[in-house]
Amino acid sequence: MDRIRYLAAGLLCLNGLIHVTRLGFPPLDATFVTVVVTFGVAYLIIGGFLFRNSRTAYYFGAIVPFIGFSVGLCGGLMGLLAKPSAWMVFLSILDAAIALSCFYLIKEKRKEDIR
């Protein structure tokens, strides 16, 4: 279970760094950049708590990337159909992997608590 937790934490931190580096690029839209960077900071914070094995971070690690995946999928599909972006696909895959890992961690933690 620790391997899955470290995988989720590492992917969260990687995804957070990718989102935060958006600050260095010329802004397309200030609101867009603010949302992306906010998600990046949230990913970094949750990833840090996952490294410390915080139980609450399991839930936030499942919910926040799932929201990011949903927003990215809905907003990205419109942009993806007009102008394909490999980064959007990559970030969506990362979000899905993180959310699935955290859902698995929640399930396993509940099994441990029942025993």
C-alpha cells in the first residue's frame, strides 16, 4: 500500500509542478492561469500530506484531481477538438491515475479499519 501512496504523492507533486510552471508562460487569459496555478498549489500541498500518510489527504487526493480531470476533460475536449494538445492529454492521464490510486488507498484503509 505504501508503493501506491508514494506513487500517488509523486504524481501529485509532478502534476502540481507542471501546473505551477504555467506562471512562466505568457498568459492566454488571467483567469485561466489563476485556476491552473491554484490547482497546482493544491496538488503540491496534497502530495506533501500524502507523503506524510495523512488520511484526509487520501480523500483530497481523490477528489481534487477528479475535479481537475473533469474540468480538464470538459474544457479540454472543446479545445482539443479545435487544437490538439499533448499536454492536456498527459495531464488528464495523470489526474486519472492519481484519483484511481487514492480511491484504492481509501478502499484499502477502510478494509484495515474493519479488521
